[in-house]
Amino acid sequence: MKDRTRVNHPPRVELPPDNRPLVAPIYQNVKFEFETVEENERYLRGERPGFYYSRSTNPTVRQLELTLAELQGREDCLALGSGVASISVVLLTLLAAGDHVLCFAETYGPTVHAIRRIMARFGVTHTMLSIEDEAGIESALAARPTKLVVFESPTNPVLKIADIARITAAARAHGALTVMDNTFAGFHNHGQYPVDVFLHSLTKYASGHGDVMGGAIIADRAILSKLKGDANVIGAALDPHAAFLIQRGLRTYFVRYENQCRAAQRIAEHLERHAGVASVSYPGLASHPRHALARAQMKDFGTIVSIELPGDAAATARFTNALTLFASVASLGSTESLVIPARLQSQHNLNAEERAWAGMRPGTVRLSVGLEDVDDLIADLERGLVAAAEG
Ligand SMILES: *Cc1c(COP(=O)(O)O)cnc(C)c1O
């Protein structure tokens, strides 16, 4: 073999069968070969296991998918290139012209955009309600055939709690599938409810370190197998290296999430007592209107705290600018703490009434609590509140 050939056919290194790496290797690989054309054909007919092309599946991505399915308590998972990709793939693969979707004002902005702007162009209609309007949900489902009910809990950014048992029961009674974006609550929450499809942004708690993007669709096999063929053609695949980093992040998922919840509870309690804060929304506070429901539904109350500052929007800017430990960016669920005035989050797809349901006011600020020392975080917030009051 000449050198020119050798560099394109490097020697193979095979591990002995009784010798394995503790961390699975990254299959940074697009193509997988079968020994014969006949075996390749059997694979394409679904008659044998294997891998063929990384847009449809890859061993590193598959390991992540199997981990996430188990964490969320469902049979299978499809991991994709971002959280938004998982939302778009669910909408594009499960909906057709003439279908109706039930969705909510307290929903992640890009999800509303996808339903209201993109799916509407393909003849999909929707009804927008408030997530706390259970009677409205039941009557909307009774009034017309509905394909999907798309919701979140706790909601973004003011942490309302959806009544999951009631919503899933109403949807089942009327033959609608429920799609729950479970990013805020995490993989260890809500699996006990008959939610048909869970969505997650892996960019948040799964990776945990704010350095990689990914998304996941988690459901039972019947739904996922229907969706995988179309998803392969949409092409929002997760890169194997990103999958590896997310799998690595998951090793500390519980340690991070539990510590961040404890710190969030302390911060919420501290801010609730603070004269410089008009109100605090955190499902772990007894003052949260649905604290009892959150306690019944969730194992913990999450790492996001929403506060309302007195005064105008300028107060939220003074508060945010004065913080040194909380980085002022979008996103959440990182090891470092983050802050964002709610008005920076997209609301342009909501009308005035829906904005009121969403609960965002000029003084609303969202905190994502990280892994720093909680006393340092509270001292930082004190600095912010002094600055906010100086207007
Ligand atoms: C961030 C987020 C998404 C989108 O995830 P990306 O990975 O940024 O595409 C979807 N839903 C919720 C609730 C989120 O917070």
C-alpha cells in the first residue's frame, strides 16, 4: 500500500473483547460500512441492527438517547441539534393541514412562533389560552377536534404550574396528544403522568455547562417510530461530539439540579422578605398560588426564580447591570447564575390580552441559579437591589 493510499486507509486498532474504555468513544463518524451489500440491504429493510449514516443515527448519539429515555421514563428518544429543532420536528411530523393545536400564552416564545407563524402557513390552526384556564382547556377540546396540546410547567418566565393530570386527562378524553416541553422541570420530573411526548432543550440542564446545544424528543416507541423517518429528512441531527459533551454533562445532572434547587429556594425566601422586591414567584414558596400542586407533581421546585421589582423597566436594567455574578444573558440551567429582564424575551407573537396571561410585567426579572456559593449570590442580589432602588 502506497503512502497516498495508507493515509486514506489507516491501520485499524481493535480492542480485545475483554478490554473496554470506561467512557464510550466519540463516534465522530458519518458513514458505517457493512461487510456485504446484502447485509446493507437487510439493514435498510429494518431486518438487522447497525448504523449506516449519522443523520439518522450514530452510536454516540444513541447512547445519549437511551440514557434520556430511561431518565424520563419512556421507551425511546430522538436527540436533535437544538431544543427548538425538537419542537419543530414534533410539529412538522405530527401535524397536517387542517389540524388544530391547543397552546398557551405562557409558552417559550419560539414555540409560539412555530405554531402561530410557521405551522399556520401550512393550514394548521390553533387556540391560545392561559395555562391556568383548565375549564377553558376542557371546553376548547370539547368544541373541536384537536391533534396536539402543547404546554410547559413550570412556565417561562413567571413559573406558573400546569395541572398536568387534568390537562392530560382532558386531552386523552378527546383523542388529542399531549406534548410537554419539560426543560424547566428536568428529566426526573413528570414522567408519572400520561404525557405522550416530552421535549427537552439539552442545551440547559443536560449539558449544564452552557457550551453545547441539543434537543430531545422522548416518547414511547409507537410515536417515535412514526416521527423518525420524517425527522431524518428534516435533518436537524445532533453532532456526535455534542452528544458526547451532553452525555458527560449528565453525569453531574442530579448533583447540579439538586444543589441549584436548594440555592433557588434560599434565594426565593430571602428575596420574598426583602423590601426592595415587590413579589417573588417560585413554586417552592408557600405563597406561590399553586405551591400545593407543584409539591404534588414535582420532586423539587426547579432552579428558576422570577421576581417583580417595583418601578419601571429602568429599575430592572439598573438591577441587572449592577449584578456581577449573575451573567445577563438568555438561557438557563448552567453552572453559572444568569439573569434576564423578562422584556428581553420574545413576546412579539402575543397580543395584549395574551401578554397579560403570560404574566410578564415591566418589572419582571428571571434568575437562573447556578452553583456558586449561595451567600455570594445573595450578596450580589443585594447590590442589584440597591442599584434598582436608586432610580
Ligand atoms: C431554551 C429552551 C428551548 C429551546 O432550546 P434550544 O436548545 O435553545 O433550542 C425550548 N424550550 C424551553 C422551555 C427552553 O427554555
